[in-house]
Amino acid sequence: MSDYMFMLESHLSADQRRVVGEVQAAATQANMNVFLTGGAMRDMLGGFPIVEIDFTVEGNALKLAQTIAKKAGAKIVSQDDNRKIARMVFPGAVQAAIGMARQEKYSKPGAKPSVKPATIHEDLRGRDFTINSIALSLNPASRGLLLDPNNGAGDLEHKELRAVSNYTLYDDPIRLIRLLRFKVRLAFTIGERTKMQYDNAREAKLEEHIPKPDLLEEFRHIANEPNCADVVRELANEKLLSLFSSTLASEELTFPGLQKLQKARQAVPFGIDLHLEPMGLFLFFLTEELSSKDKAAFAKSIGVSKKELDQWQKLEAKAKKLERDLKSPKLQRPSKVYLALIDAPGDQILFLLAHSQQRIVHDRIKNYLQKYLPSAQEVTDKDVLATGTKPGTPKFDKAREQLILTKLDARPKKVPPPEPAPTPGPAPVLARKA
């Protein structure tokens, strides 16, 4: 196993590792070259959590995605027929994207690009930023081979954002916002030439050419950022919030709600996945200070889906029931708190952590996130197999749960204090020789 494959596996959850194996096997069977690319490689090499696994194939990506969806029980949640990209959700709430290696050409800023199939090397040379233009081969003959034609790994090491070409921001102006989002998320500096390109693009007002669907997709990425408040503040400072909604731009925004949400999201330990649907949560705190009329205008202008609108408008009412459950005096033992929260939606948990006025609710959620969930993850399949149950059966899952509950409620063993060392007596008196 190459060092990069070892690094990858150490960064992936068990569910993510399973998805990588399924996609790799399906691509091999279809005689397609497949590579791990984009954000997954950036986050792996940069030491950040891998949120979405990006695959690029040399061949028919949409057909491969459909095949994998049938075999692996995954769902295709969106599809770009022009760029040939399918975004998917696998069992275990693993998010992944499968796209065709391609070249894109733009007739004018913000125009729909003409797309044609390409090799992986051509694909990487046409990406937005160097840190997103790294690939790892998952093919049997070259598994673990790193492809980095734009020295993205070096820019990751130097913590610098650099555009792949002199036309990166002109071709697709949504990259202006993406650049700022990465700057805030990664705490990187923007390279000098890329900063000049950004300033020139802003002077030419190229942000006005960003298509509405691209703005909405970028808005969803912002909603999913752990430091979403800092990203919104950066956009406000750059006078770019008006692109999303004139309602936001016309208000004197205050950020205490978003700051509370950001603090709540950052309270989730690394490696803990709450299976969060973040859009409704983000919209609630972003618009908390707006009137009902302005909220309605904002929802219309941003173009959110009905599902996202429902998540936003019904979040507080749904979270109230969970809040009542968490205040119950019956939840004295850690196992009871664990059972009350393990099946609760992640957006409701974070809503209460950011919004509830009940101290006991805060304490129980923090204990769940920082103590009980990490402790539950220590129970391995090997431990469950030792109970004599068969994997993949309801009894196996029940045995795992029982081991977790017993572990959470077990009192820590008291270590007896060390026995004190014997006190030395007085020195013996020696008889003097005559």
C-alpha cells in the first residue's frame, strides 16, 4: 500500500472507505479509469475532515453512477447533464460526486461551458484552484499514484490559494465567491497574481454574470461550512451578499445568531458525523433578525427548494419536542441521554445547542457530543462478534447498542492510592571504640 493510500484510509470513516471500494470495483468492472480528486484530495493532504468524496472517471460518469446506485443502494440527488456530474448519497449518509474527466470552454463570463471528454491530466489543468487540481489513482495498475500537474500540494503546504490559469475567475465568476469561502475556511492567503485577477474581475463587475443556479449551489456550500458566520461576514465586507438577496444587503446585518450557530458546529468533535442537513439551520440563524415579510422576500429571491423551505420554517417547532425530552429528570444516566439523541436529526441538536435557554439541555448535548458519542465509537465489530451474534442481523445491531449502553453507564474503576513509603527511623547510634 502506498503512503497516500494509507493516508487516505486513515482520513476516511468506515462508511466512506466502503464507498471508495464500491466505486473502485464498479469502475474496474466497467473498464474505466477512476481517480479521487478535488475536495477529497485537498482535505486529505491538508489535514482537514473529508466531507464529500469526489471521483473523476475517464468515461461515462453518469452511466457508472446509475450502475453504482443500483448495486450499492445509493441515491442520485442531483445531476449536471452538461458537465456529466452526478451527486450521490450512499448508506451511512456518505456524500459523493462522480464526474467525467473533461475540458470546459467558455464563450463569455458566466456562460454555459461547452464540454468535451478529456484525460485526467487535461481535466486537472482546467480546474479552478491548484489545491483542487490533485488526483489519486484508484486503478489496479497505478493505485496510490499522485497526480499534481499544478503543484497544488506545494500550495497546500504554503497555505496559499492560487488560480490554475489567468482566466480562472473570468471564465466562471462563481469562483470569486468560492475563492473567498476557501480563504475563510482554510485560513489561507490569496496568491499575488490571483489577487490581481480577483481585483480586475471585481472592477469589471463580473460577479453580475453569475447564473442564479450557481449562486444557489454556492449558498448551499456556505450553509455547510463549519465557520459559516465568518464566511458571511467576509462576503458582507466584500459587498457580495446582495448577489444572493437584496433583502440581506439592505439590512444592517447583525451576526450573533450565526456566531452561535458557528460555535455550536465547532463543538462537534472531529470524526463525528451528525448526518446534518444544514440549509434550514443556516437559513434560520441568517434571517433571525428579519421581519416575516423580509423573510418571505428572501426565500423567494434565493430560490430555495420546498424541502429546504420546510426545514427552515419547521425547525424551531420540531426542536421544541426534543428540548422537552432533554429536560426530563429521567435522563440521569449517560445511556438515557445517548438514546434520546442518537436518532435525533443533527440540525435539531445543533439548533438547541445554539438557541436553547436551558442549561441542562446544553450540558446534555455537550456531553453527548464530546463524551458519549466518542465513547460509543470505541465499541468495535470485534467486540460485538465476541457476543456470538452474526453481522448484518438485527441481533448484531442490538448487541452493539447494549455494549455501548453498558460502557456509558460503567463507573470508572477507582485506582487505589499508592501506599506511602515507610518513614525512615532515626539513624542507629554506633558504639565508640575505646
